[in-house]
Amino acid sequence: QVQLVESGGGLVQPGGSLRLSCAASGSFHSINAMGWYRQAPGKQREMVARISSGGSINYAGSVKGRFTISRDNAKNTSYLQMTSLKPEDTAVYYCNADLSTGNWAYRYWGQGTQVTVSS
């Protein structure tokens, strides 16, 4: 069984910073891409940032220049460093990991963590 455990969410003022973490554990052969998605009330889930096993990174245009995604392969963990936060960044943030068992590939999701940006 594979689990992705998120941490780091909370309440922050506009212009502030937060760092989200996502740790993968369980039985798997390797992790391919890892990513962060978010869903705000009344809106569809959107991709925020994604990083491949080779280090290729994609960001949503709305967060480019403010957010940084990274991964620590030794710890099977991804991070999302968020700076210059805006009220419109308020959402539930979900991490994802695409992993392989050798013969099969699966997409797993974290439980979600609330990020609220408000004064």
C-alpha cells in the first residue's frame, strides 16, 4: 500500500510564505513525476507545478516566479515553496506522485492540505 502524506498548510497573510511537503511511503519500485494541484471553492482543480524524474519542471502561469517545486529522491518527498502569496492562492492543495511497481504505473494523491491567504 502506498501513502502520500502532506504537511505545511495553514493561514498566512498576503505576501507571506509557506512550504508544503509530500512524503511517499509504501511498496513501490520508483517514483516518476511528482506534482502539486489545487482546488479553490467553486473552481476546477488545476495543476500548480510538476517535476519529472529527470528534473523537468512545469508551472501554472499564475504561480510562475512565486512558487518553486523540488524533490528529494532519497526521502521520496516533494516540496512546494510558496512565496508572495495572494488571496487567490487560497485553495486545498493536493500532491501527487506517479509511481511504478515494475510492471505497472499508478497515480497516487495526498489527502489535501488547506492553504488560506487572508489579512
